[in-house]
Amino acid sequence: MKTLLLAITLLLAACASAPPTMTREQAAAIVASPDRTAADRKNDERRMPVELLAFIGPRPGMTALDVSASGGYTTELIARAVGPTGKAIGQSLVPAAGPQAPPPPAFVERQKNPQLAHMQYVRRPFDDPVPPELKGKLDLVTLMFNYHDMGHLKVDRAKLNRSVFDGLKPGGMYVIADHSGRAGTGISESGTLHRIEEAFLVKEVEAAGFKLAARGDFLRHPQDPRDQAEPPYPKDEFVLKFVKP
């Protein structure tokens, strides 16, 4: 009986100390921020950012890295979620101009918003996206719809995933969204159909030590036969949340 009571006590203590997840209402409030751009609101129509944010569960004070951030659409949403006590860093590859090259113009425009002063940018290779000073300090890493590109770009994906794993704290999250490929295609259609087989991606990421924690089905479209790059109907896409044990 004493053993059972101790177990219950420990369980309740763990639940009490576990950080709360983001509710759909909180995510919706972020997406509805009046200072978001018209271009981002247009992008919302296909990205379903409310569902995405609620699935990811970013919280105030987190340190997050958005790999392959491009113009910073996702980076900004994460920055709004982690708030001024947190940090959101957008990462993109090193161009010919070198690692000191400025962010893309769209990212620079976002940084002009005083509400996003904690949103930063870094140039790093895709196979080593985590800055050394952040190793072991990240709470969250996202990679939105670009993991498949690592195939035709010839990125060492095992090294990429190990870099993310080493960058995260224990319990840290690695969230990947991508365009779904057909069974058996692996990453072979990355440069043509811009798709990747979900099971193939899961196997690669888990090989780095991650555990698959959740699947988001809000971008699923079963009517997509997954044999075109830009089908005339909604594309089937998946969102996966991995956790570092």
C-alpha cells in the first residue's frame, strides 16, 4: 500500500511540474495577431497554423530553432509563441557570399517589428544547423516542408539529425512537416515531386536517437495519389513530433 501511495504521489508531482501545452485558443490568438502580414494570412490558408502551433506546443521562455527558415513564416509564429522571454532563431544555409550574408529580405522585414525583437537569424550548413553556443540548450527544433530537399541537395541527413539531437535538451522536441510520398519511394522523389515517404523519414530520425511522440493528421488529404508535385487538389502532408529521451 505504501509503495502504491508513493507511486501515485510521484506521478502527481510529475504532472504538476510538467509544462502546460498550448491550447487551440492560445494558438488562434497568435495567428489572429493584427500585425501579421497579408502575405502570411494568405499562406495560412494552406498551412493551418492554428492546428500546427497547437500540435507543436511552443511555450513562453522556450529557445527554438527553425531549420531551413527561408523567409521566416514559421519562425515568426514560434517567436510569438515563446514570447520576449524566449528566443526563436531562423536558420538557412550558407550562400556563396559566406556565413555573414544577411537574412532574406522577408526575414529582415519581420525583424523590424518591435514585437519580434527576440527573433534572430543564423547562417549554418544544413548538416550542422545548430550554433555551438546553443548545443544542449534548445527546447524545440522545427523543420517545415523541407526535409525532403535534403535529398536532392545531397545533405548528410544522419549528421543533420544528430546535430539537432545534440542541440536539444532532454525532453526537447523535433517537429517535422513534409509532403507525403508513396510507399517505397523513400526520398528518391525529393527533387522531382518534392515528396518523401513518411515511414522512411521516421526511420532516419529515430536512428539519431529520437522517439516518435505524435503524428498530426490535420494536413492529411487521402484523395491525393501522391504522384504529382502540384496536384489540382490539396496535397497529402504529414506532421511528426519527435522527442529526445
